[in-house]
Amino acid sequence: MTALERLWVWRVRAACELALVRRGGTGLADDAATEASWYADLLFPWDGADGEPDRRVFAWLSILVARRRLVEARSTRPDS
């Protein structure tokens, strides 16, 4: 992963975490991070040697982005 890609990952991660905290508190952000870690571990096991594989990082990030979208969609939905 290039330095620019890593910077992009950090920025997306921070944006997702902030959105989750604003919408549901730290509990929601922690839950999303736990789910993301579980997903990355399941799909791309890593023994900690060398750098973390890019596919694993992007899998982890995809869960945070999905959780952010879900929370934002629920909060912008008009009450029925």
C-alpha cells in the first residue's frame, strides 16, 4: 500500500468513526470496529508478520463504511 493510499484509509476510517460516534455514541463505534476486526480475521487471517495485507485493511474498512452508511440512512429516514 502506498503512502497516499494509507493516508486515504486513515481519513476514511476517521470519518466513519466520527459519524458513528455522533449518531450512536462510542458504543456503536466500538461495535463497528469489533465487527470489522472479526470480518477481516475471518476472510484474511494474519499472523502479524510483515505489514498488514492490503486486502485485509480494505476488508476491515469496508465494514466501517457499511455501518456508517446504514446509520446515516436510518437517521435521515422520515419517521413513519
